[in-house]
Amino acid sequence: FDGCWEGYLALCESLGAKPNLSILDAPTTTGDLFLDLGSKLTPPVSEPYVVKHFLTGATRVYANELIAYKERENAHDAPGLHVGSHIVFSNATTATDPRTIVLFGDSYSEYRTHMLTGLLAETFASTHFIWNGAIDWRYVDRVKADIVVTEMAERFHNLVPTDTLDVEQFASQRMAAFLAQRA
């Protein structure tokens, strides 16, 4: 959370958006988890993890088939189903900024609400998150985005983004490949 919070504050400042400071007062859950990098070590190394439960004004208005599958099957951390996740939030209550923001990012943004996507959803009237390093420019035009942000961890900077992403087609292909692999 702390890293997302610092990124969120910097992003709000650069966009001229008023950050939602009430988020800091939200209740938290803490625990030790084996996260992405620590789980790859032998033996695995856990780390303390804090989740703030701050979402109060934003409402999810769309989740694509990847997210629906992960929620239905309780497969939130299933390998192969992250990239392509797509979710949209609307906020008519706690939003301090009337603009539409589209965020292309990774697990530091996250489709679940405890990371950067949730912070933005509590601040902007409309927040779209697509888990991908490339930008779907047709989607950006279709939703009339006021702001487009990309966020990607350094370890993924060796992947060159393309200008040809079709988020719906990508997610469908990803879901089909995942299900075929399980069959």
C-alpha cells in the first residue's frame, strides 16, 4: 500500500487532482504472504503485507471474462490469467475529480481494489484498469478518456509494448488458452 500511496500522490499532483486523504483512515488487514518474487526463492520468503479497505464511493460497473472466471473459481492468483484483466469503476460519491482515467498496468495497479486502481477509483468519476503493458488506443478513444496512465514494474521493461492491442480480443484469447491448457 505504501508504494501505491506514494505513486498515487505523485500522480494526483501531476494531474492537478485532489487526493482522497480519507483513505489513510481506512481499516487495515495485515499478514505475512509469499508474494511474486519471494515465492520464487528456495526456501520461499514471506513478507509483511498490509491491505487497506478504503473503497467507499466507487462501484464496479464492469469486469471482463478473466476477472469473472477468477472470482467464480476463486482463482485470483492463477498463473496466466492476470494480463488482460479489465475492470471499470464509477464514482459519484467520493470522487474529487470529474475526469475519466484509463490505467494500463500490472499487479501494482491490480484489478482488485487495494492497490493503485482502487485509489484512483476513489478519486476519479470513472476509472478503467487494463492489466497490460500496451495501450488499446481504440478503447481509449471509445471511452473518451481524459487521462491515460501506464504503470509497469521495472522487471517487465524488457517487454516492448505494441500499438495494436485490442483488449477484448486479447482477454478472450487468454481465457481460451488457459481453459485449453486445463483440459
